[in-house]
Amino acid sequence: MTCPVENSMPGSSDRSDRLRERGGQAMRSWIMRSWIMRSWIMRSWTFAAVLAAALVATASHAQTPQRPLKIGVLTDMTGILSSALGPGSVDGARMAIEDFGGNMFGRPIELVVGDHQNKPDIGSGLTRRWFDEGGVDVIVDIGNSAVALAVRELVQSKNRIALYVGASSADLTGKACSPNTAQWSHDTYLFANALPAELMRQGKKKWFLIVQDWAFGHALQRDVGKVVTDGGGQVMDSVRHPPGTLDYSSMLLRAQASGADVIAFLSAGQDLSNMIKQASEFGLAGSAQQLVAPAFLLSDAHGLGPQMAQGIVFSTVWYWNLNPEARAWSERFFARNRFMPTEAHAGTYSAVSHYLKAVSAAGTSRHDAVMARMHDMPVNDFYTRNARLRPDGRLMRTAYLAQMKTPAQSREPWDYYTILSEVPAERAFRPESEQACSLPAR
């Protein structure tokens, strides 16, 4: 009898199962290793792609220069105010940038220059292009009150900053004040109050005014007239002349015949120099009538010399030989320019320097943050010590009454001023109680 056979060999079924199991494990192991390898490769490629993108971005960023911090000097480069402002103000700003190091947060600091030609329309047109197309962050000097008043609205509406140095109308911190602006140097309130008030105390009550016929002269005439009349004096007469007048003979003869105690030249720049020169020729210098030029500047003194301008009394905020610090900086300036700096040249350096310090402290060039820092930080440099900006933008600093030296008193080149007395900031500039500015206190 034949027995049925279920397997060709004993135990073959178990071995087949074990082989199949081992094959499955090997397959699963291979699949797992393949998946791990594929995942590792994918992650490597992803990391490499991210790294490459980062390197490309870094290289691109490194090759693209950052937007510069731009400072614009808007001034009179060629006209009647150019010797007092102009190229000297430009180099004052340049020196401040150089002394700061030339960059801010890795951004270069760039200086741009514009000549407003003492015309408000040209000044405002330059300012608009600077703001809209040139990326200018701050403008300084300006140097002409009519131009400053014209660009004020642009500064406000474009959220930029203006630091008035040469521009001296007191309206810039009065009815035309702005949270975006500051007035760094003299103003018409100083010119109209410090010196006239002192002369009134000396009994010089009768005044004759010769006035430059533009915003600066008008503001000065208004303020001087108020000081004189409020003090019990009298403005006996006044006459206006257009900027650029060459012949003042009729005005000077009229002033001489008026019987005034004081003849006040309410002009600036080349007009003022021409007026003083002709007054000397008419014999007014050294006469019983006191000649006063509130806005007399170092450029005027140098152009006229002690012989021609001796005895002129004026007010000022700074002098190149005022103290050792002022003299040291002025000698640096002279080595570069071959003339001593005026009040505006030094003031432009100071304003730009303080602005750069404020940007650094604020960590941004955003106008509101920078102006807040400029108000918080005292101004400390060769130009002024521990002075602060009032909410209306007025830099509260000491002023001085001065007189032009005689030839015998002048002992070295550019030695022109005798400082008669100091005027504390609270007396030199408009009191807060009289402000026409509506800005809130900081």
C-alpha cells in the first residue's frame, strides 16, 4: 500500500517559512535604509539650498551700498551773504561730518550743497527736490530769513529737519515755529533787544533806522522800534533800501541831519559793509552819533578793517578768539580755508555735530526721534557750553555785546572784537512768556 507524501523532505515547509521571513526582513531593512538615505539626501539638499540662498543674499546685500544719511547745506554761495555764510558754512558742516567719522550705523554720511541765491522760490524748489528725489534728511544754515520761512512748510510736511544758523528772523521760533526745526545762532530778537536796551539805559533815546527791505530787515525794524518806544525813546525816522543797494549817501545825510543819538544799520552782508564804508567817508564814524550795526559779523569786520569800522557797536553769539577752545577750532578752520570762521560757520559745525550725536543716540534717523534727542541732550562743544533747545527750537546760549577795535588795539590778523559784556540767554532771546509759538512743552 502506498502512503501519501505531503513533503518531498522532512521539515521543508518550516525552512521555506523561515526563508520567506528572512527575505521580508531584509526587504524591510533595505526599504528603511533607502528611506533614511533618501531623507538624509533631501535634508542635505534642502540645507544646501537654504545656505546657498543665504550666501547669495548676503553677497547681494554686501554689493548694494546702504542709503547714505544725507545732510544738505542750503546757503548763499555767491551773493551778498556768501562771505558770512556760503563756502565757510559748507566746510563747517564737512568738518563736523569728518570729526564724527563719516558714517552712521554703517551708512555713509553724505553732504550736499545748494545755492538759494537769496530767492525764496529757488530755495524752496531745491528743498523740494532734496526731499522728494535726493533723500536729504536734514538741511542746515539756510542763511536767509525769507528763504527759511519759504521752506519751513516743506520741512514740516515732509517730516524732515531744518537747523537754522544764518537765518535770523525771530519768527522762526515764533509764529513760524515747528517741531521739526531749531534756531542755532543769533536772531532778530537778540539784535533788537540786547544792544538797543543797553544803549537806552545809557540815555541814547533818539534813533534813526536804515533798514534792508526784506524779511530780516522788517523783523529787525519791528523789534528795535518796539524796544525803543517801550523804553521811552523815539524812532525819529526810518528808511528802507532794497538788497544790493550801492549808494547810501541820501540815507546817511538824512540820518546825520535828523539829530538822532543812534544811527542803526538794520542790514546784513555786503549791504551793511557798503553802508558802514560810506558812513566813514561822510565822517559819521567817531562823531557824536553812535553807529550801531546789530547784525555786524566777522566777515564785515575783515572786509572793512579797524580803520574804517572802528567804534561800531554790535551783538554777537560767538567770536573766533572768544576762548582757547574757540581759537583751537578756528585755527583748524583757517588752515583749510585761509580765513577765520564767522559765527555762522562755527554754528553750522555745532548744529551738524549735535544732529549726528542725536541720530546716534536715537538709533534712527527718523525725524521725531532725532529731534527728541536733540532737545534732551545739552549742546557741549567749542561753540557753546551746556546750552539746551527750548520747545520752540531756540538754542538758549550766552550772547555778547562787542565793539570793533581801533587800529591801535588790533594786535594780530583777524583781531577785531572787544567783548564788552555777556548777555545771559534769558535776556538775549525772547522769553517763553512772550512766545508766539504754540508748541507744547517737551
